[in-house]
Amino acid sequence: ARTVMTYTARKCGICFQPPSIVLIYKEDSKDKTRQRIMPVRNFSKFSDCSMAAEQLKNNPRHKAYLEGVSLRQLRKLYSLLKGHLGGESLAESLEKFQQEETIDPEEDMNKLDDKELAKRKSIMDELFEKNRKKKDDPDFIYDIEVDFPQDEQLESCGWDVESGEEI
């Protein structure tokens, strides 16, 4: 029986020349920091970043090492590489990725196709998890009560009044 090695990812980045994902990790059984270079093959400026990220994360050779790296981060690295291959500067690629990963509150999500909707939901889930307060967080408060100021007269809405009543 083989012992299962566990790794803790410290940093994950990209190298443009030659195209590769670079992972700085620590082997949990040893106190040594190591580097793993994963070459990016068959990737062009027309490739799908999400699919490439999933394939790398699920690759049997790299799976154990990439356990602590989020799919979003891998997608970001692939999108930076895609931008580089398309002739964009690093700043342009970062700005483009940021725009793609930002939710517009005015956007009508009923008009999105399933793939785009799933992408938006994934972004919202990640943002929720990042901002969520957990019980073991130092600034966690169990029961928060907030009094909202009642400066102006409350407006009544038509939808919350029984149909027979007058406003």
C-alpha cells in the first residue's frame, strides 16, 4: 500500500515563455518548499480557459498538487496566457478578466444562456464564500440586531395590499 502524499499550495502563477503553470508548494511530510512546473500544451488564443483549467486540475499527474488551488485561479492564469498569445499586455488581460468576473447588478440574468448563467452563479457563490462569516472567525457575532432609521414616511406598495382594500 502506497502512502498518500499531501501538498499545500503556497503560490500559483504563470510563465509565458515557455507557456507553463508554476506552483510553489510544501510537502506536508517535509519542511521543504518546492516548485512544480506544469507545461501548457495545445493551448492557443482561441482555446476555452474554463475547459483548460478543469483538465489541468483533474489531470492525474497534477491533481494532488493542485488540490489547494481554486478553479477560478487556474481560469485566471489561462485567461492571462490567452491574452498574451493574442498580443494583449498583462494589464489589459487582467482588466479584461476582472470585467468578465464582475457581476453587473443591472444585468437581466433571465436573458443569459445556461453556460453564462452558470458562470455568473459560480462567481456569486465564490464571492459569498469569501465574504461569509463563519463561527470560528474572530469577528463572528451570533445574533446581530440592527435598527434602521425611520426618517421619512414609509411608502406603501400596491402588491402588498389585499385586493379589496383601499390604500
